[in-house]
Amino acid sequence: MIEMKDVYKTYPNGVIALNGISVRIKQGEFVYVVGPSGAGKSTFIKMMYREEKPTSGSIVINGVNLAKLKDSRVPLLRRHIGVVFQDFKLLPKLTVYENVAFALEVIEESPKVIKKKVMEVLDLVGLKNKARFYPNELSGGEQQRVSIARSIVNSPKIVIADEPTGNLDPENSWGIMELFEQINDRGTTIVMATHNREIVNTMKKRVIAIESGKIVRDEARGEYGYEA
């Protein structure tokens, strides 16, 4: 599903963000990416949806080599990848329903299919009754649920999450993680960068630890491994 081979990333200012990363993630896995701030986690995550390109090496996602992918083909790639951010990135002037539907409108799905899929995912994330609300009328946890609904409405094979509980209180964080577990149980591959030690240690998923741009630990049922 995801394979990186000898990936290096050096930014124009000379900072080496990734230093020879090689890793394979199979379909249906749930993987945490951990490490200290500045270790290269965000760059690692951004490589997977082609927000960043490697300086050298190959990145293959679902059979597509991202290092060789033309910029014009990136939107097509992202139709098969759901992305969830720490700061939600919802469109403030659109309702909950419209925010989620937007992901299907850009691929010109029919109105009938859009309505069916949007209401199904809003039901999954527990917000079917708030379809007509606007983002500013929701709590932070509810906004993140909308973001997750938007990321999965097109049934992607992979969901990539960058600190999805970073702006949430513990109760909402656990609710979001239970939701991710449900999505993973449906067969979706999840790769999540996080600083949440308690969640990683409790949920016992695969853990990839990155330090100074290198993978220093890769454990099937790992723990966070850093001081809080």
C-alpha cells in the first residue's frame, strides 16, 4: 500500500528533514508516527499525499510512484487518500453537509450519490443531526469529526492524519481515536503522526519512531517511548 525506499529530503535552507527513510506499510494497518519536534514526522507524512517531494528516493502509494508523478496528476492521487489535519481546515461559510459534500462535488459525483454518501458518513461520525450547522456552531471535537467525515466520504484506501487530536481535550481525543479505529476496522489504512503518549501506549498499534530524519524504531505493538 505504501512503500518508501531510501528517501531523502533536503530543504532549500539546507535542513535535512529525511535522511534515508525506507519503510513498508501494508493495506489495513494502523500506524503511529512518533518522535520529538523537528524529527521529520510532518515531512514524512506530507510525502504520502505529495505535499512535499523527495530530494531522492522513491515513494510508491497504491502502485503510484509519487517521485515521478506529474503535478497535474496530484489531484487524482488525492482522491484515493483522506487527509485529516490538527486545525480541521473546514470552510467556514459552508454547512457541515456542504463541507463534506465538497469532496464529492469536485469529482462531479451525482447529487443523489452525494446525498447518500454524505449522510452515511455523518451518521458514522455521529453528526447526522448537525448537517445544517456551520463550523463555528460546533465544538472542536465536532469540527474534527466533520474533517474526518470529509476525509472518508470518497472511501479512500488510506487516511493520513497529522496530529488530529492536538487541539482537543482528552475526552474528545478518545472519541476521535475510537472513530479512527472504526474506520480502520473497515479496512482503511491509517497513518497518524501524534504526540499523544497516552493514546499510543493504550491502543497498541504499530509505532514508527523518527529521530533526526531517520527511522530509529519500528514495532508491531509499540509504545510512545518518549518522556511526556
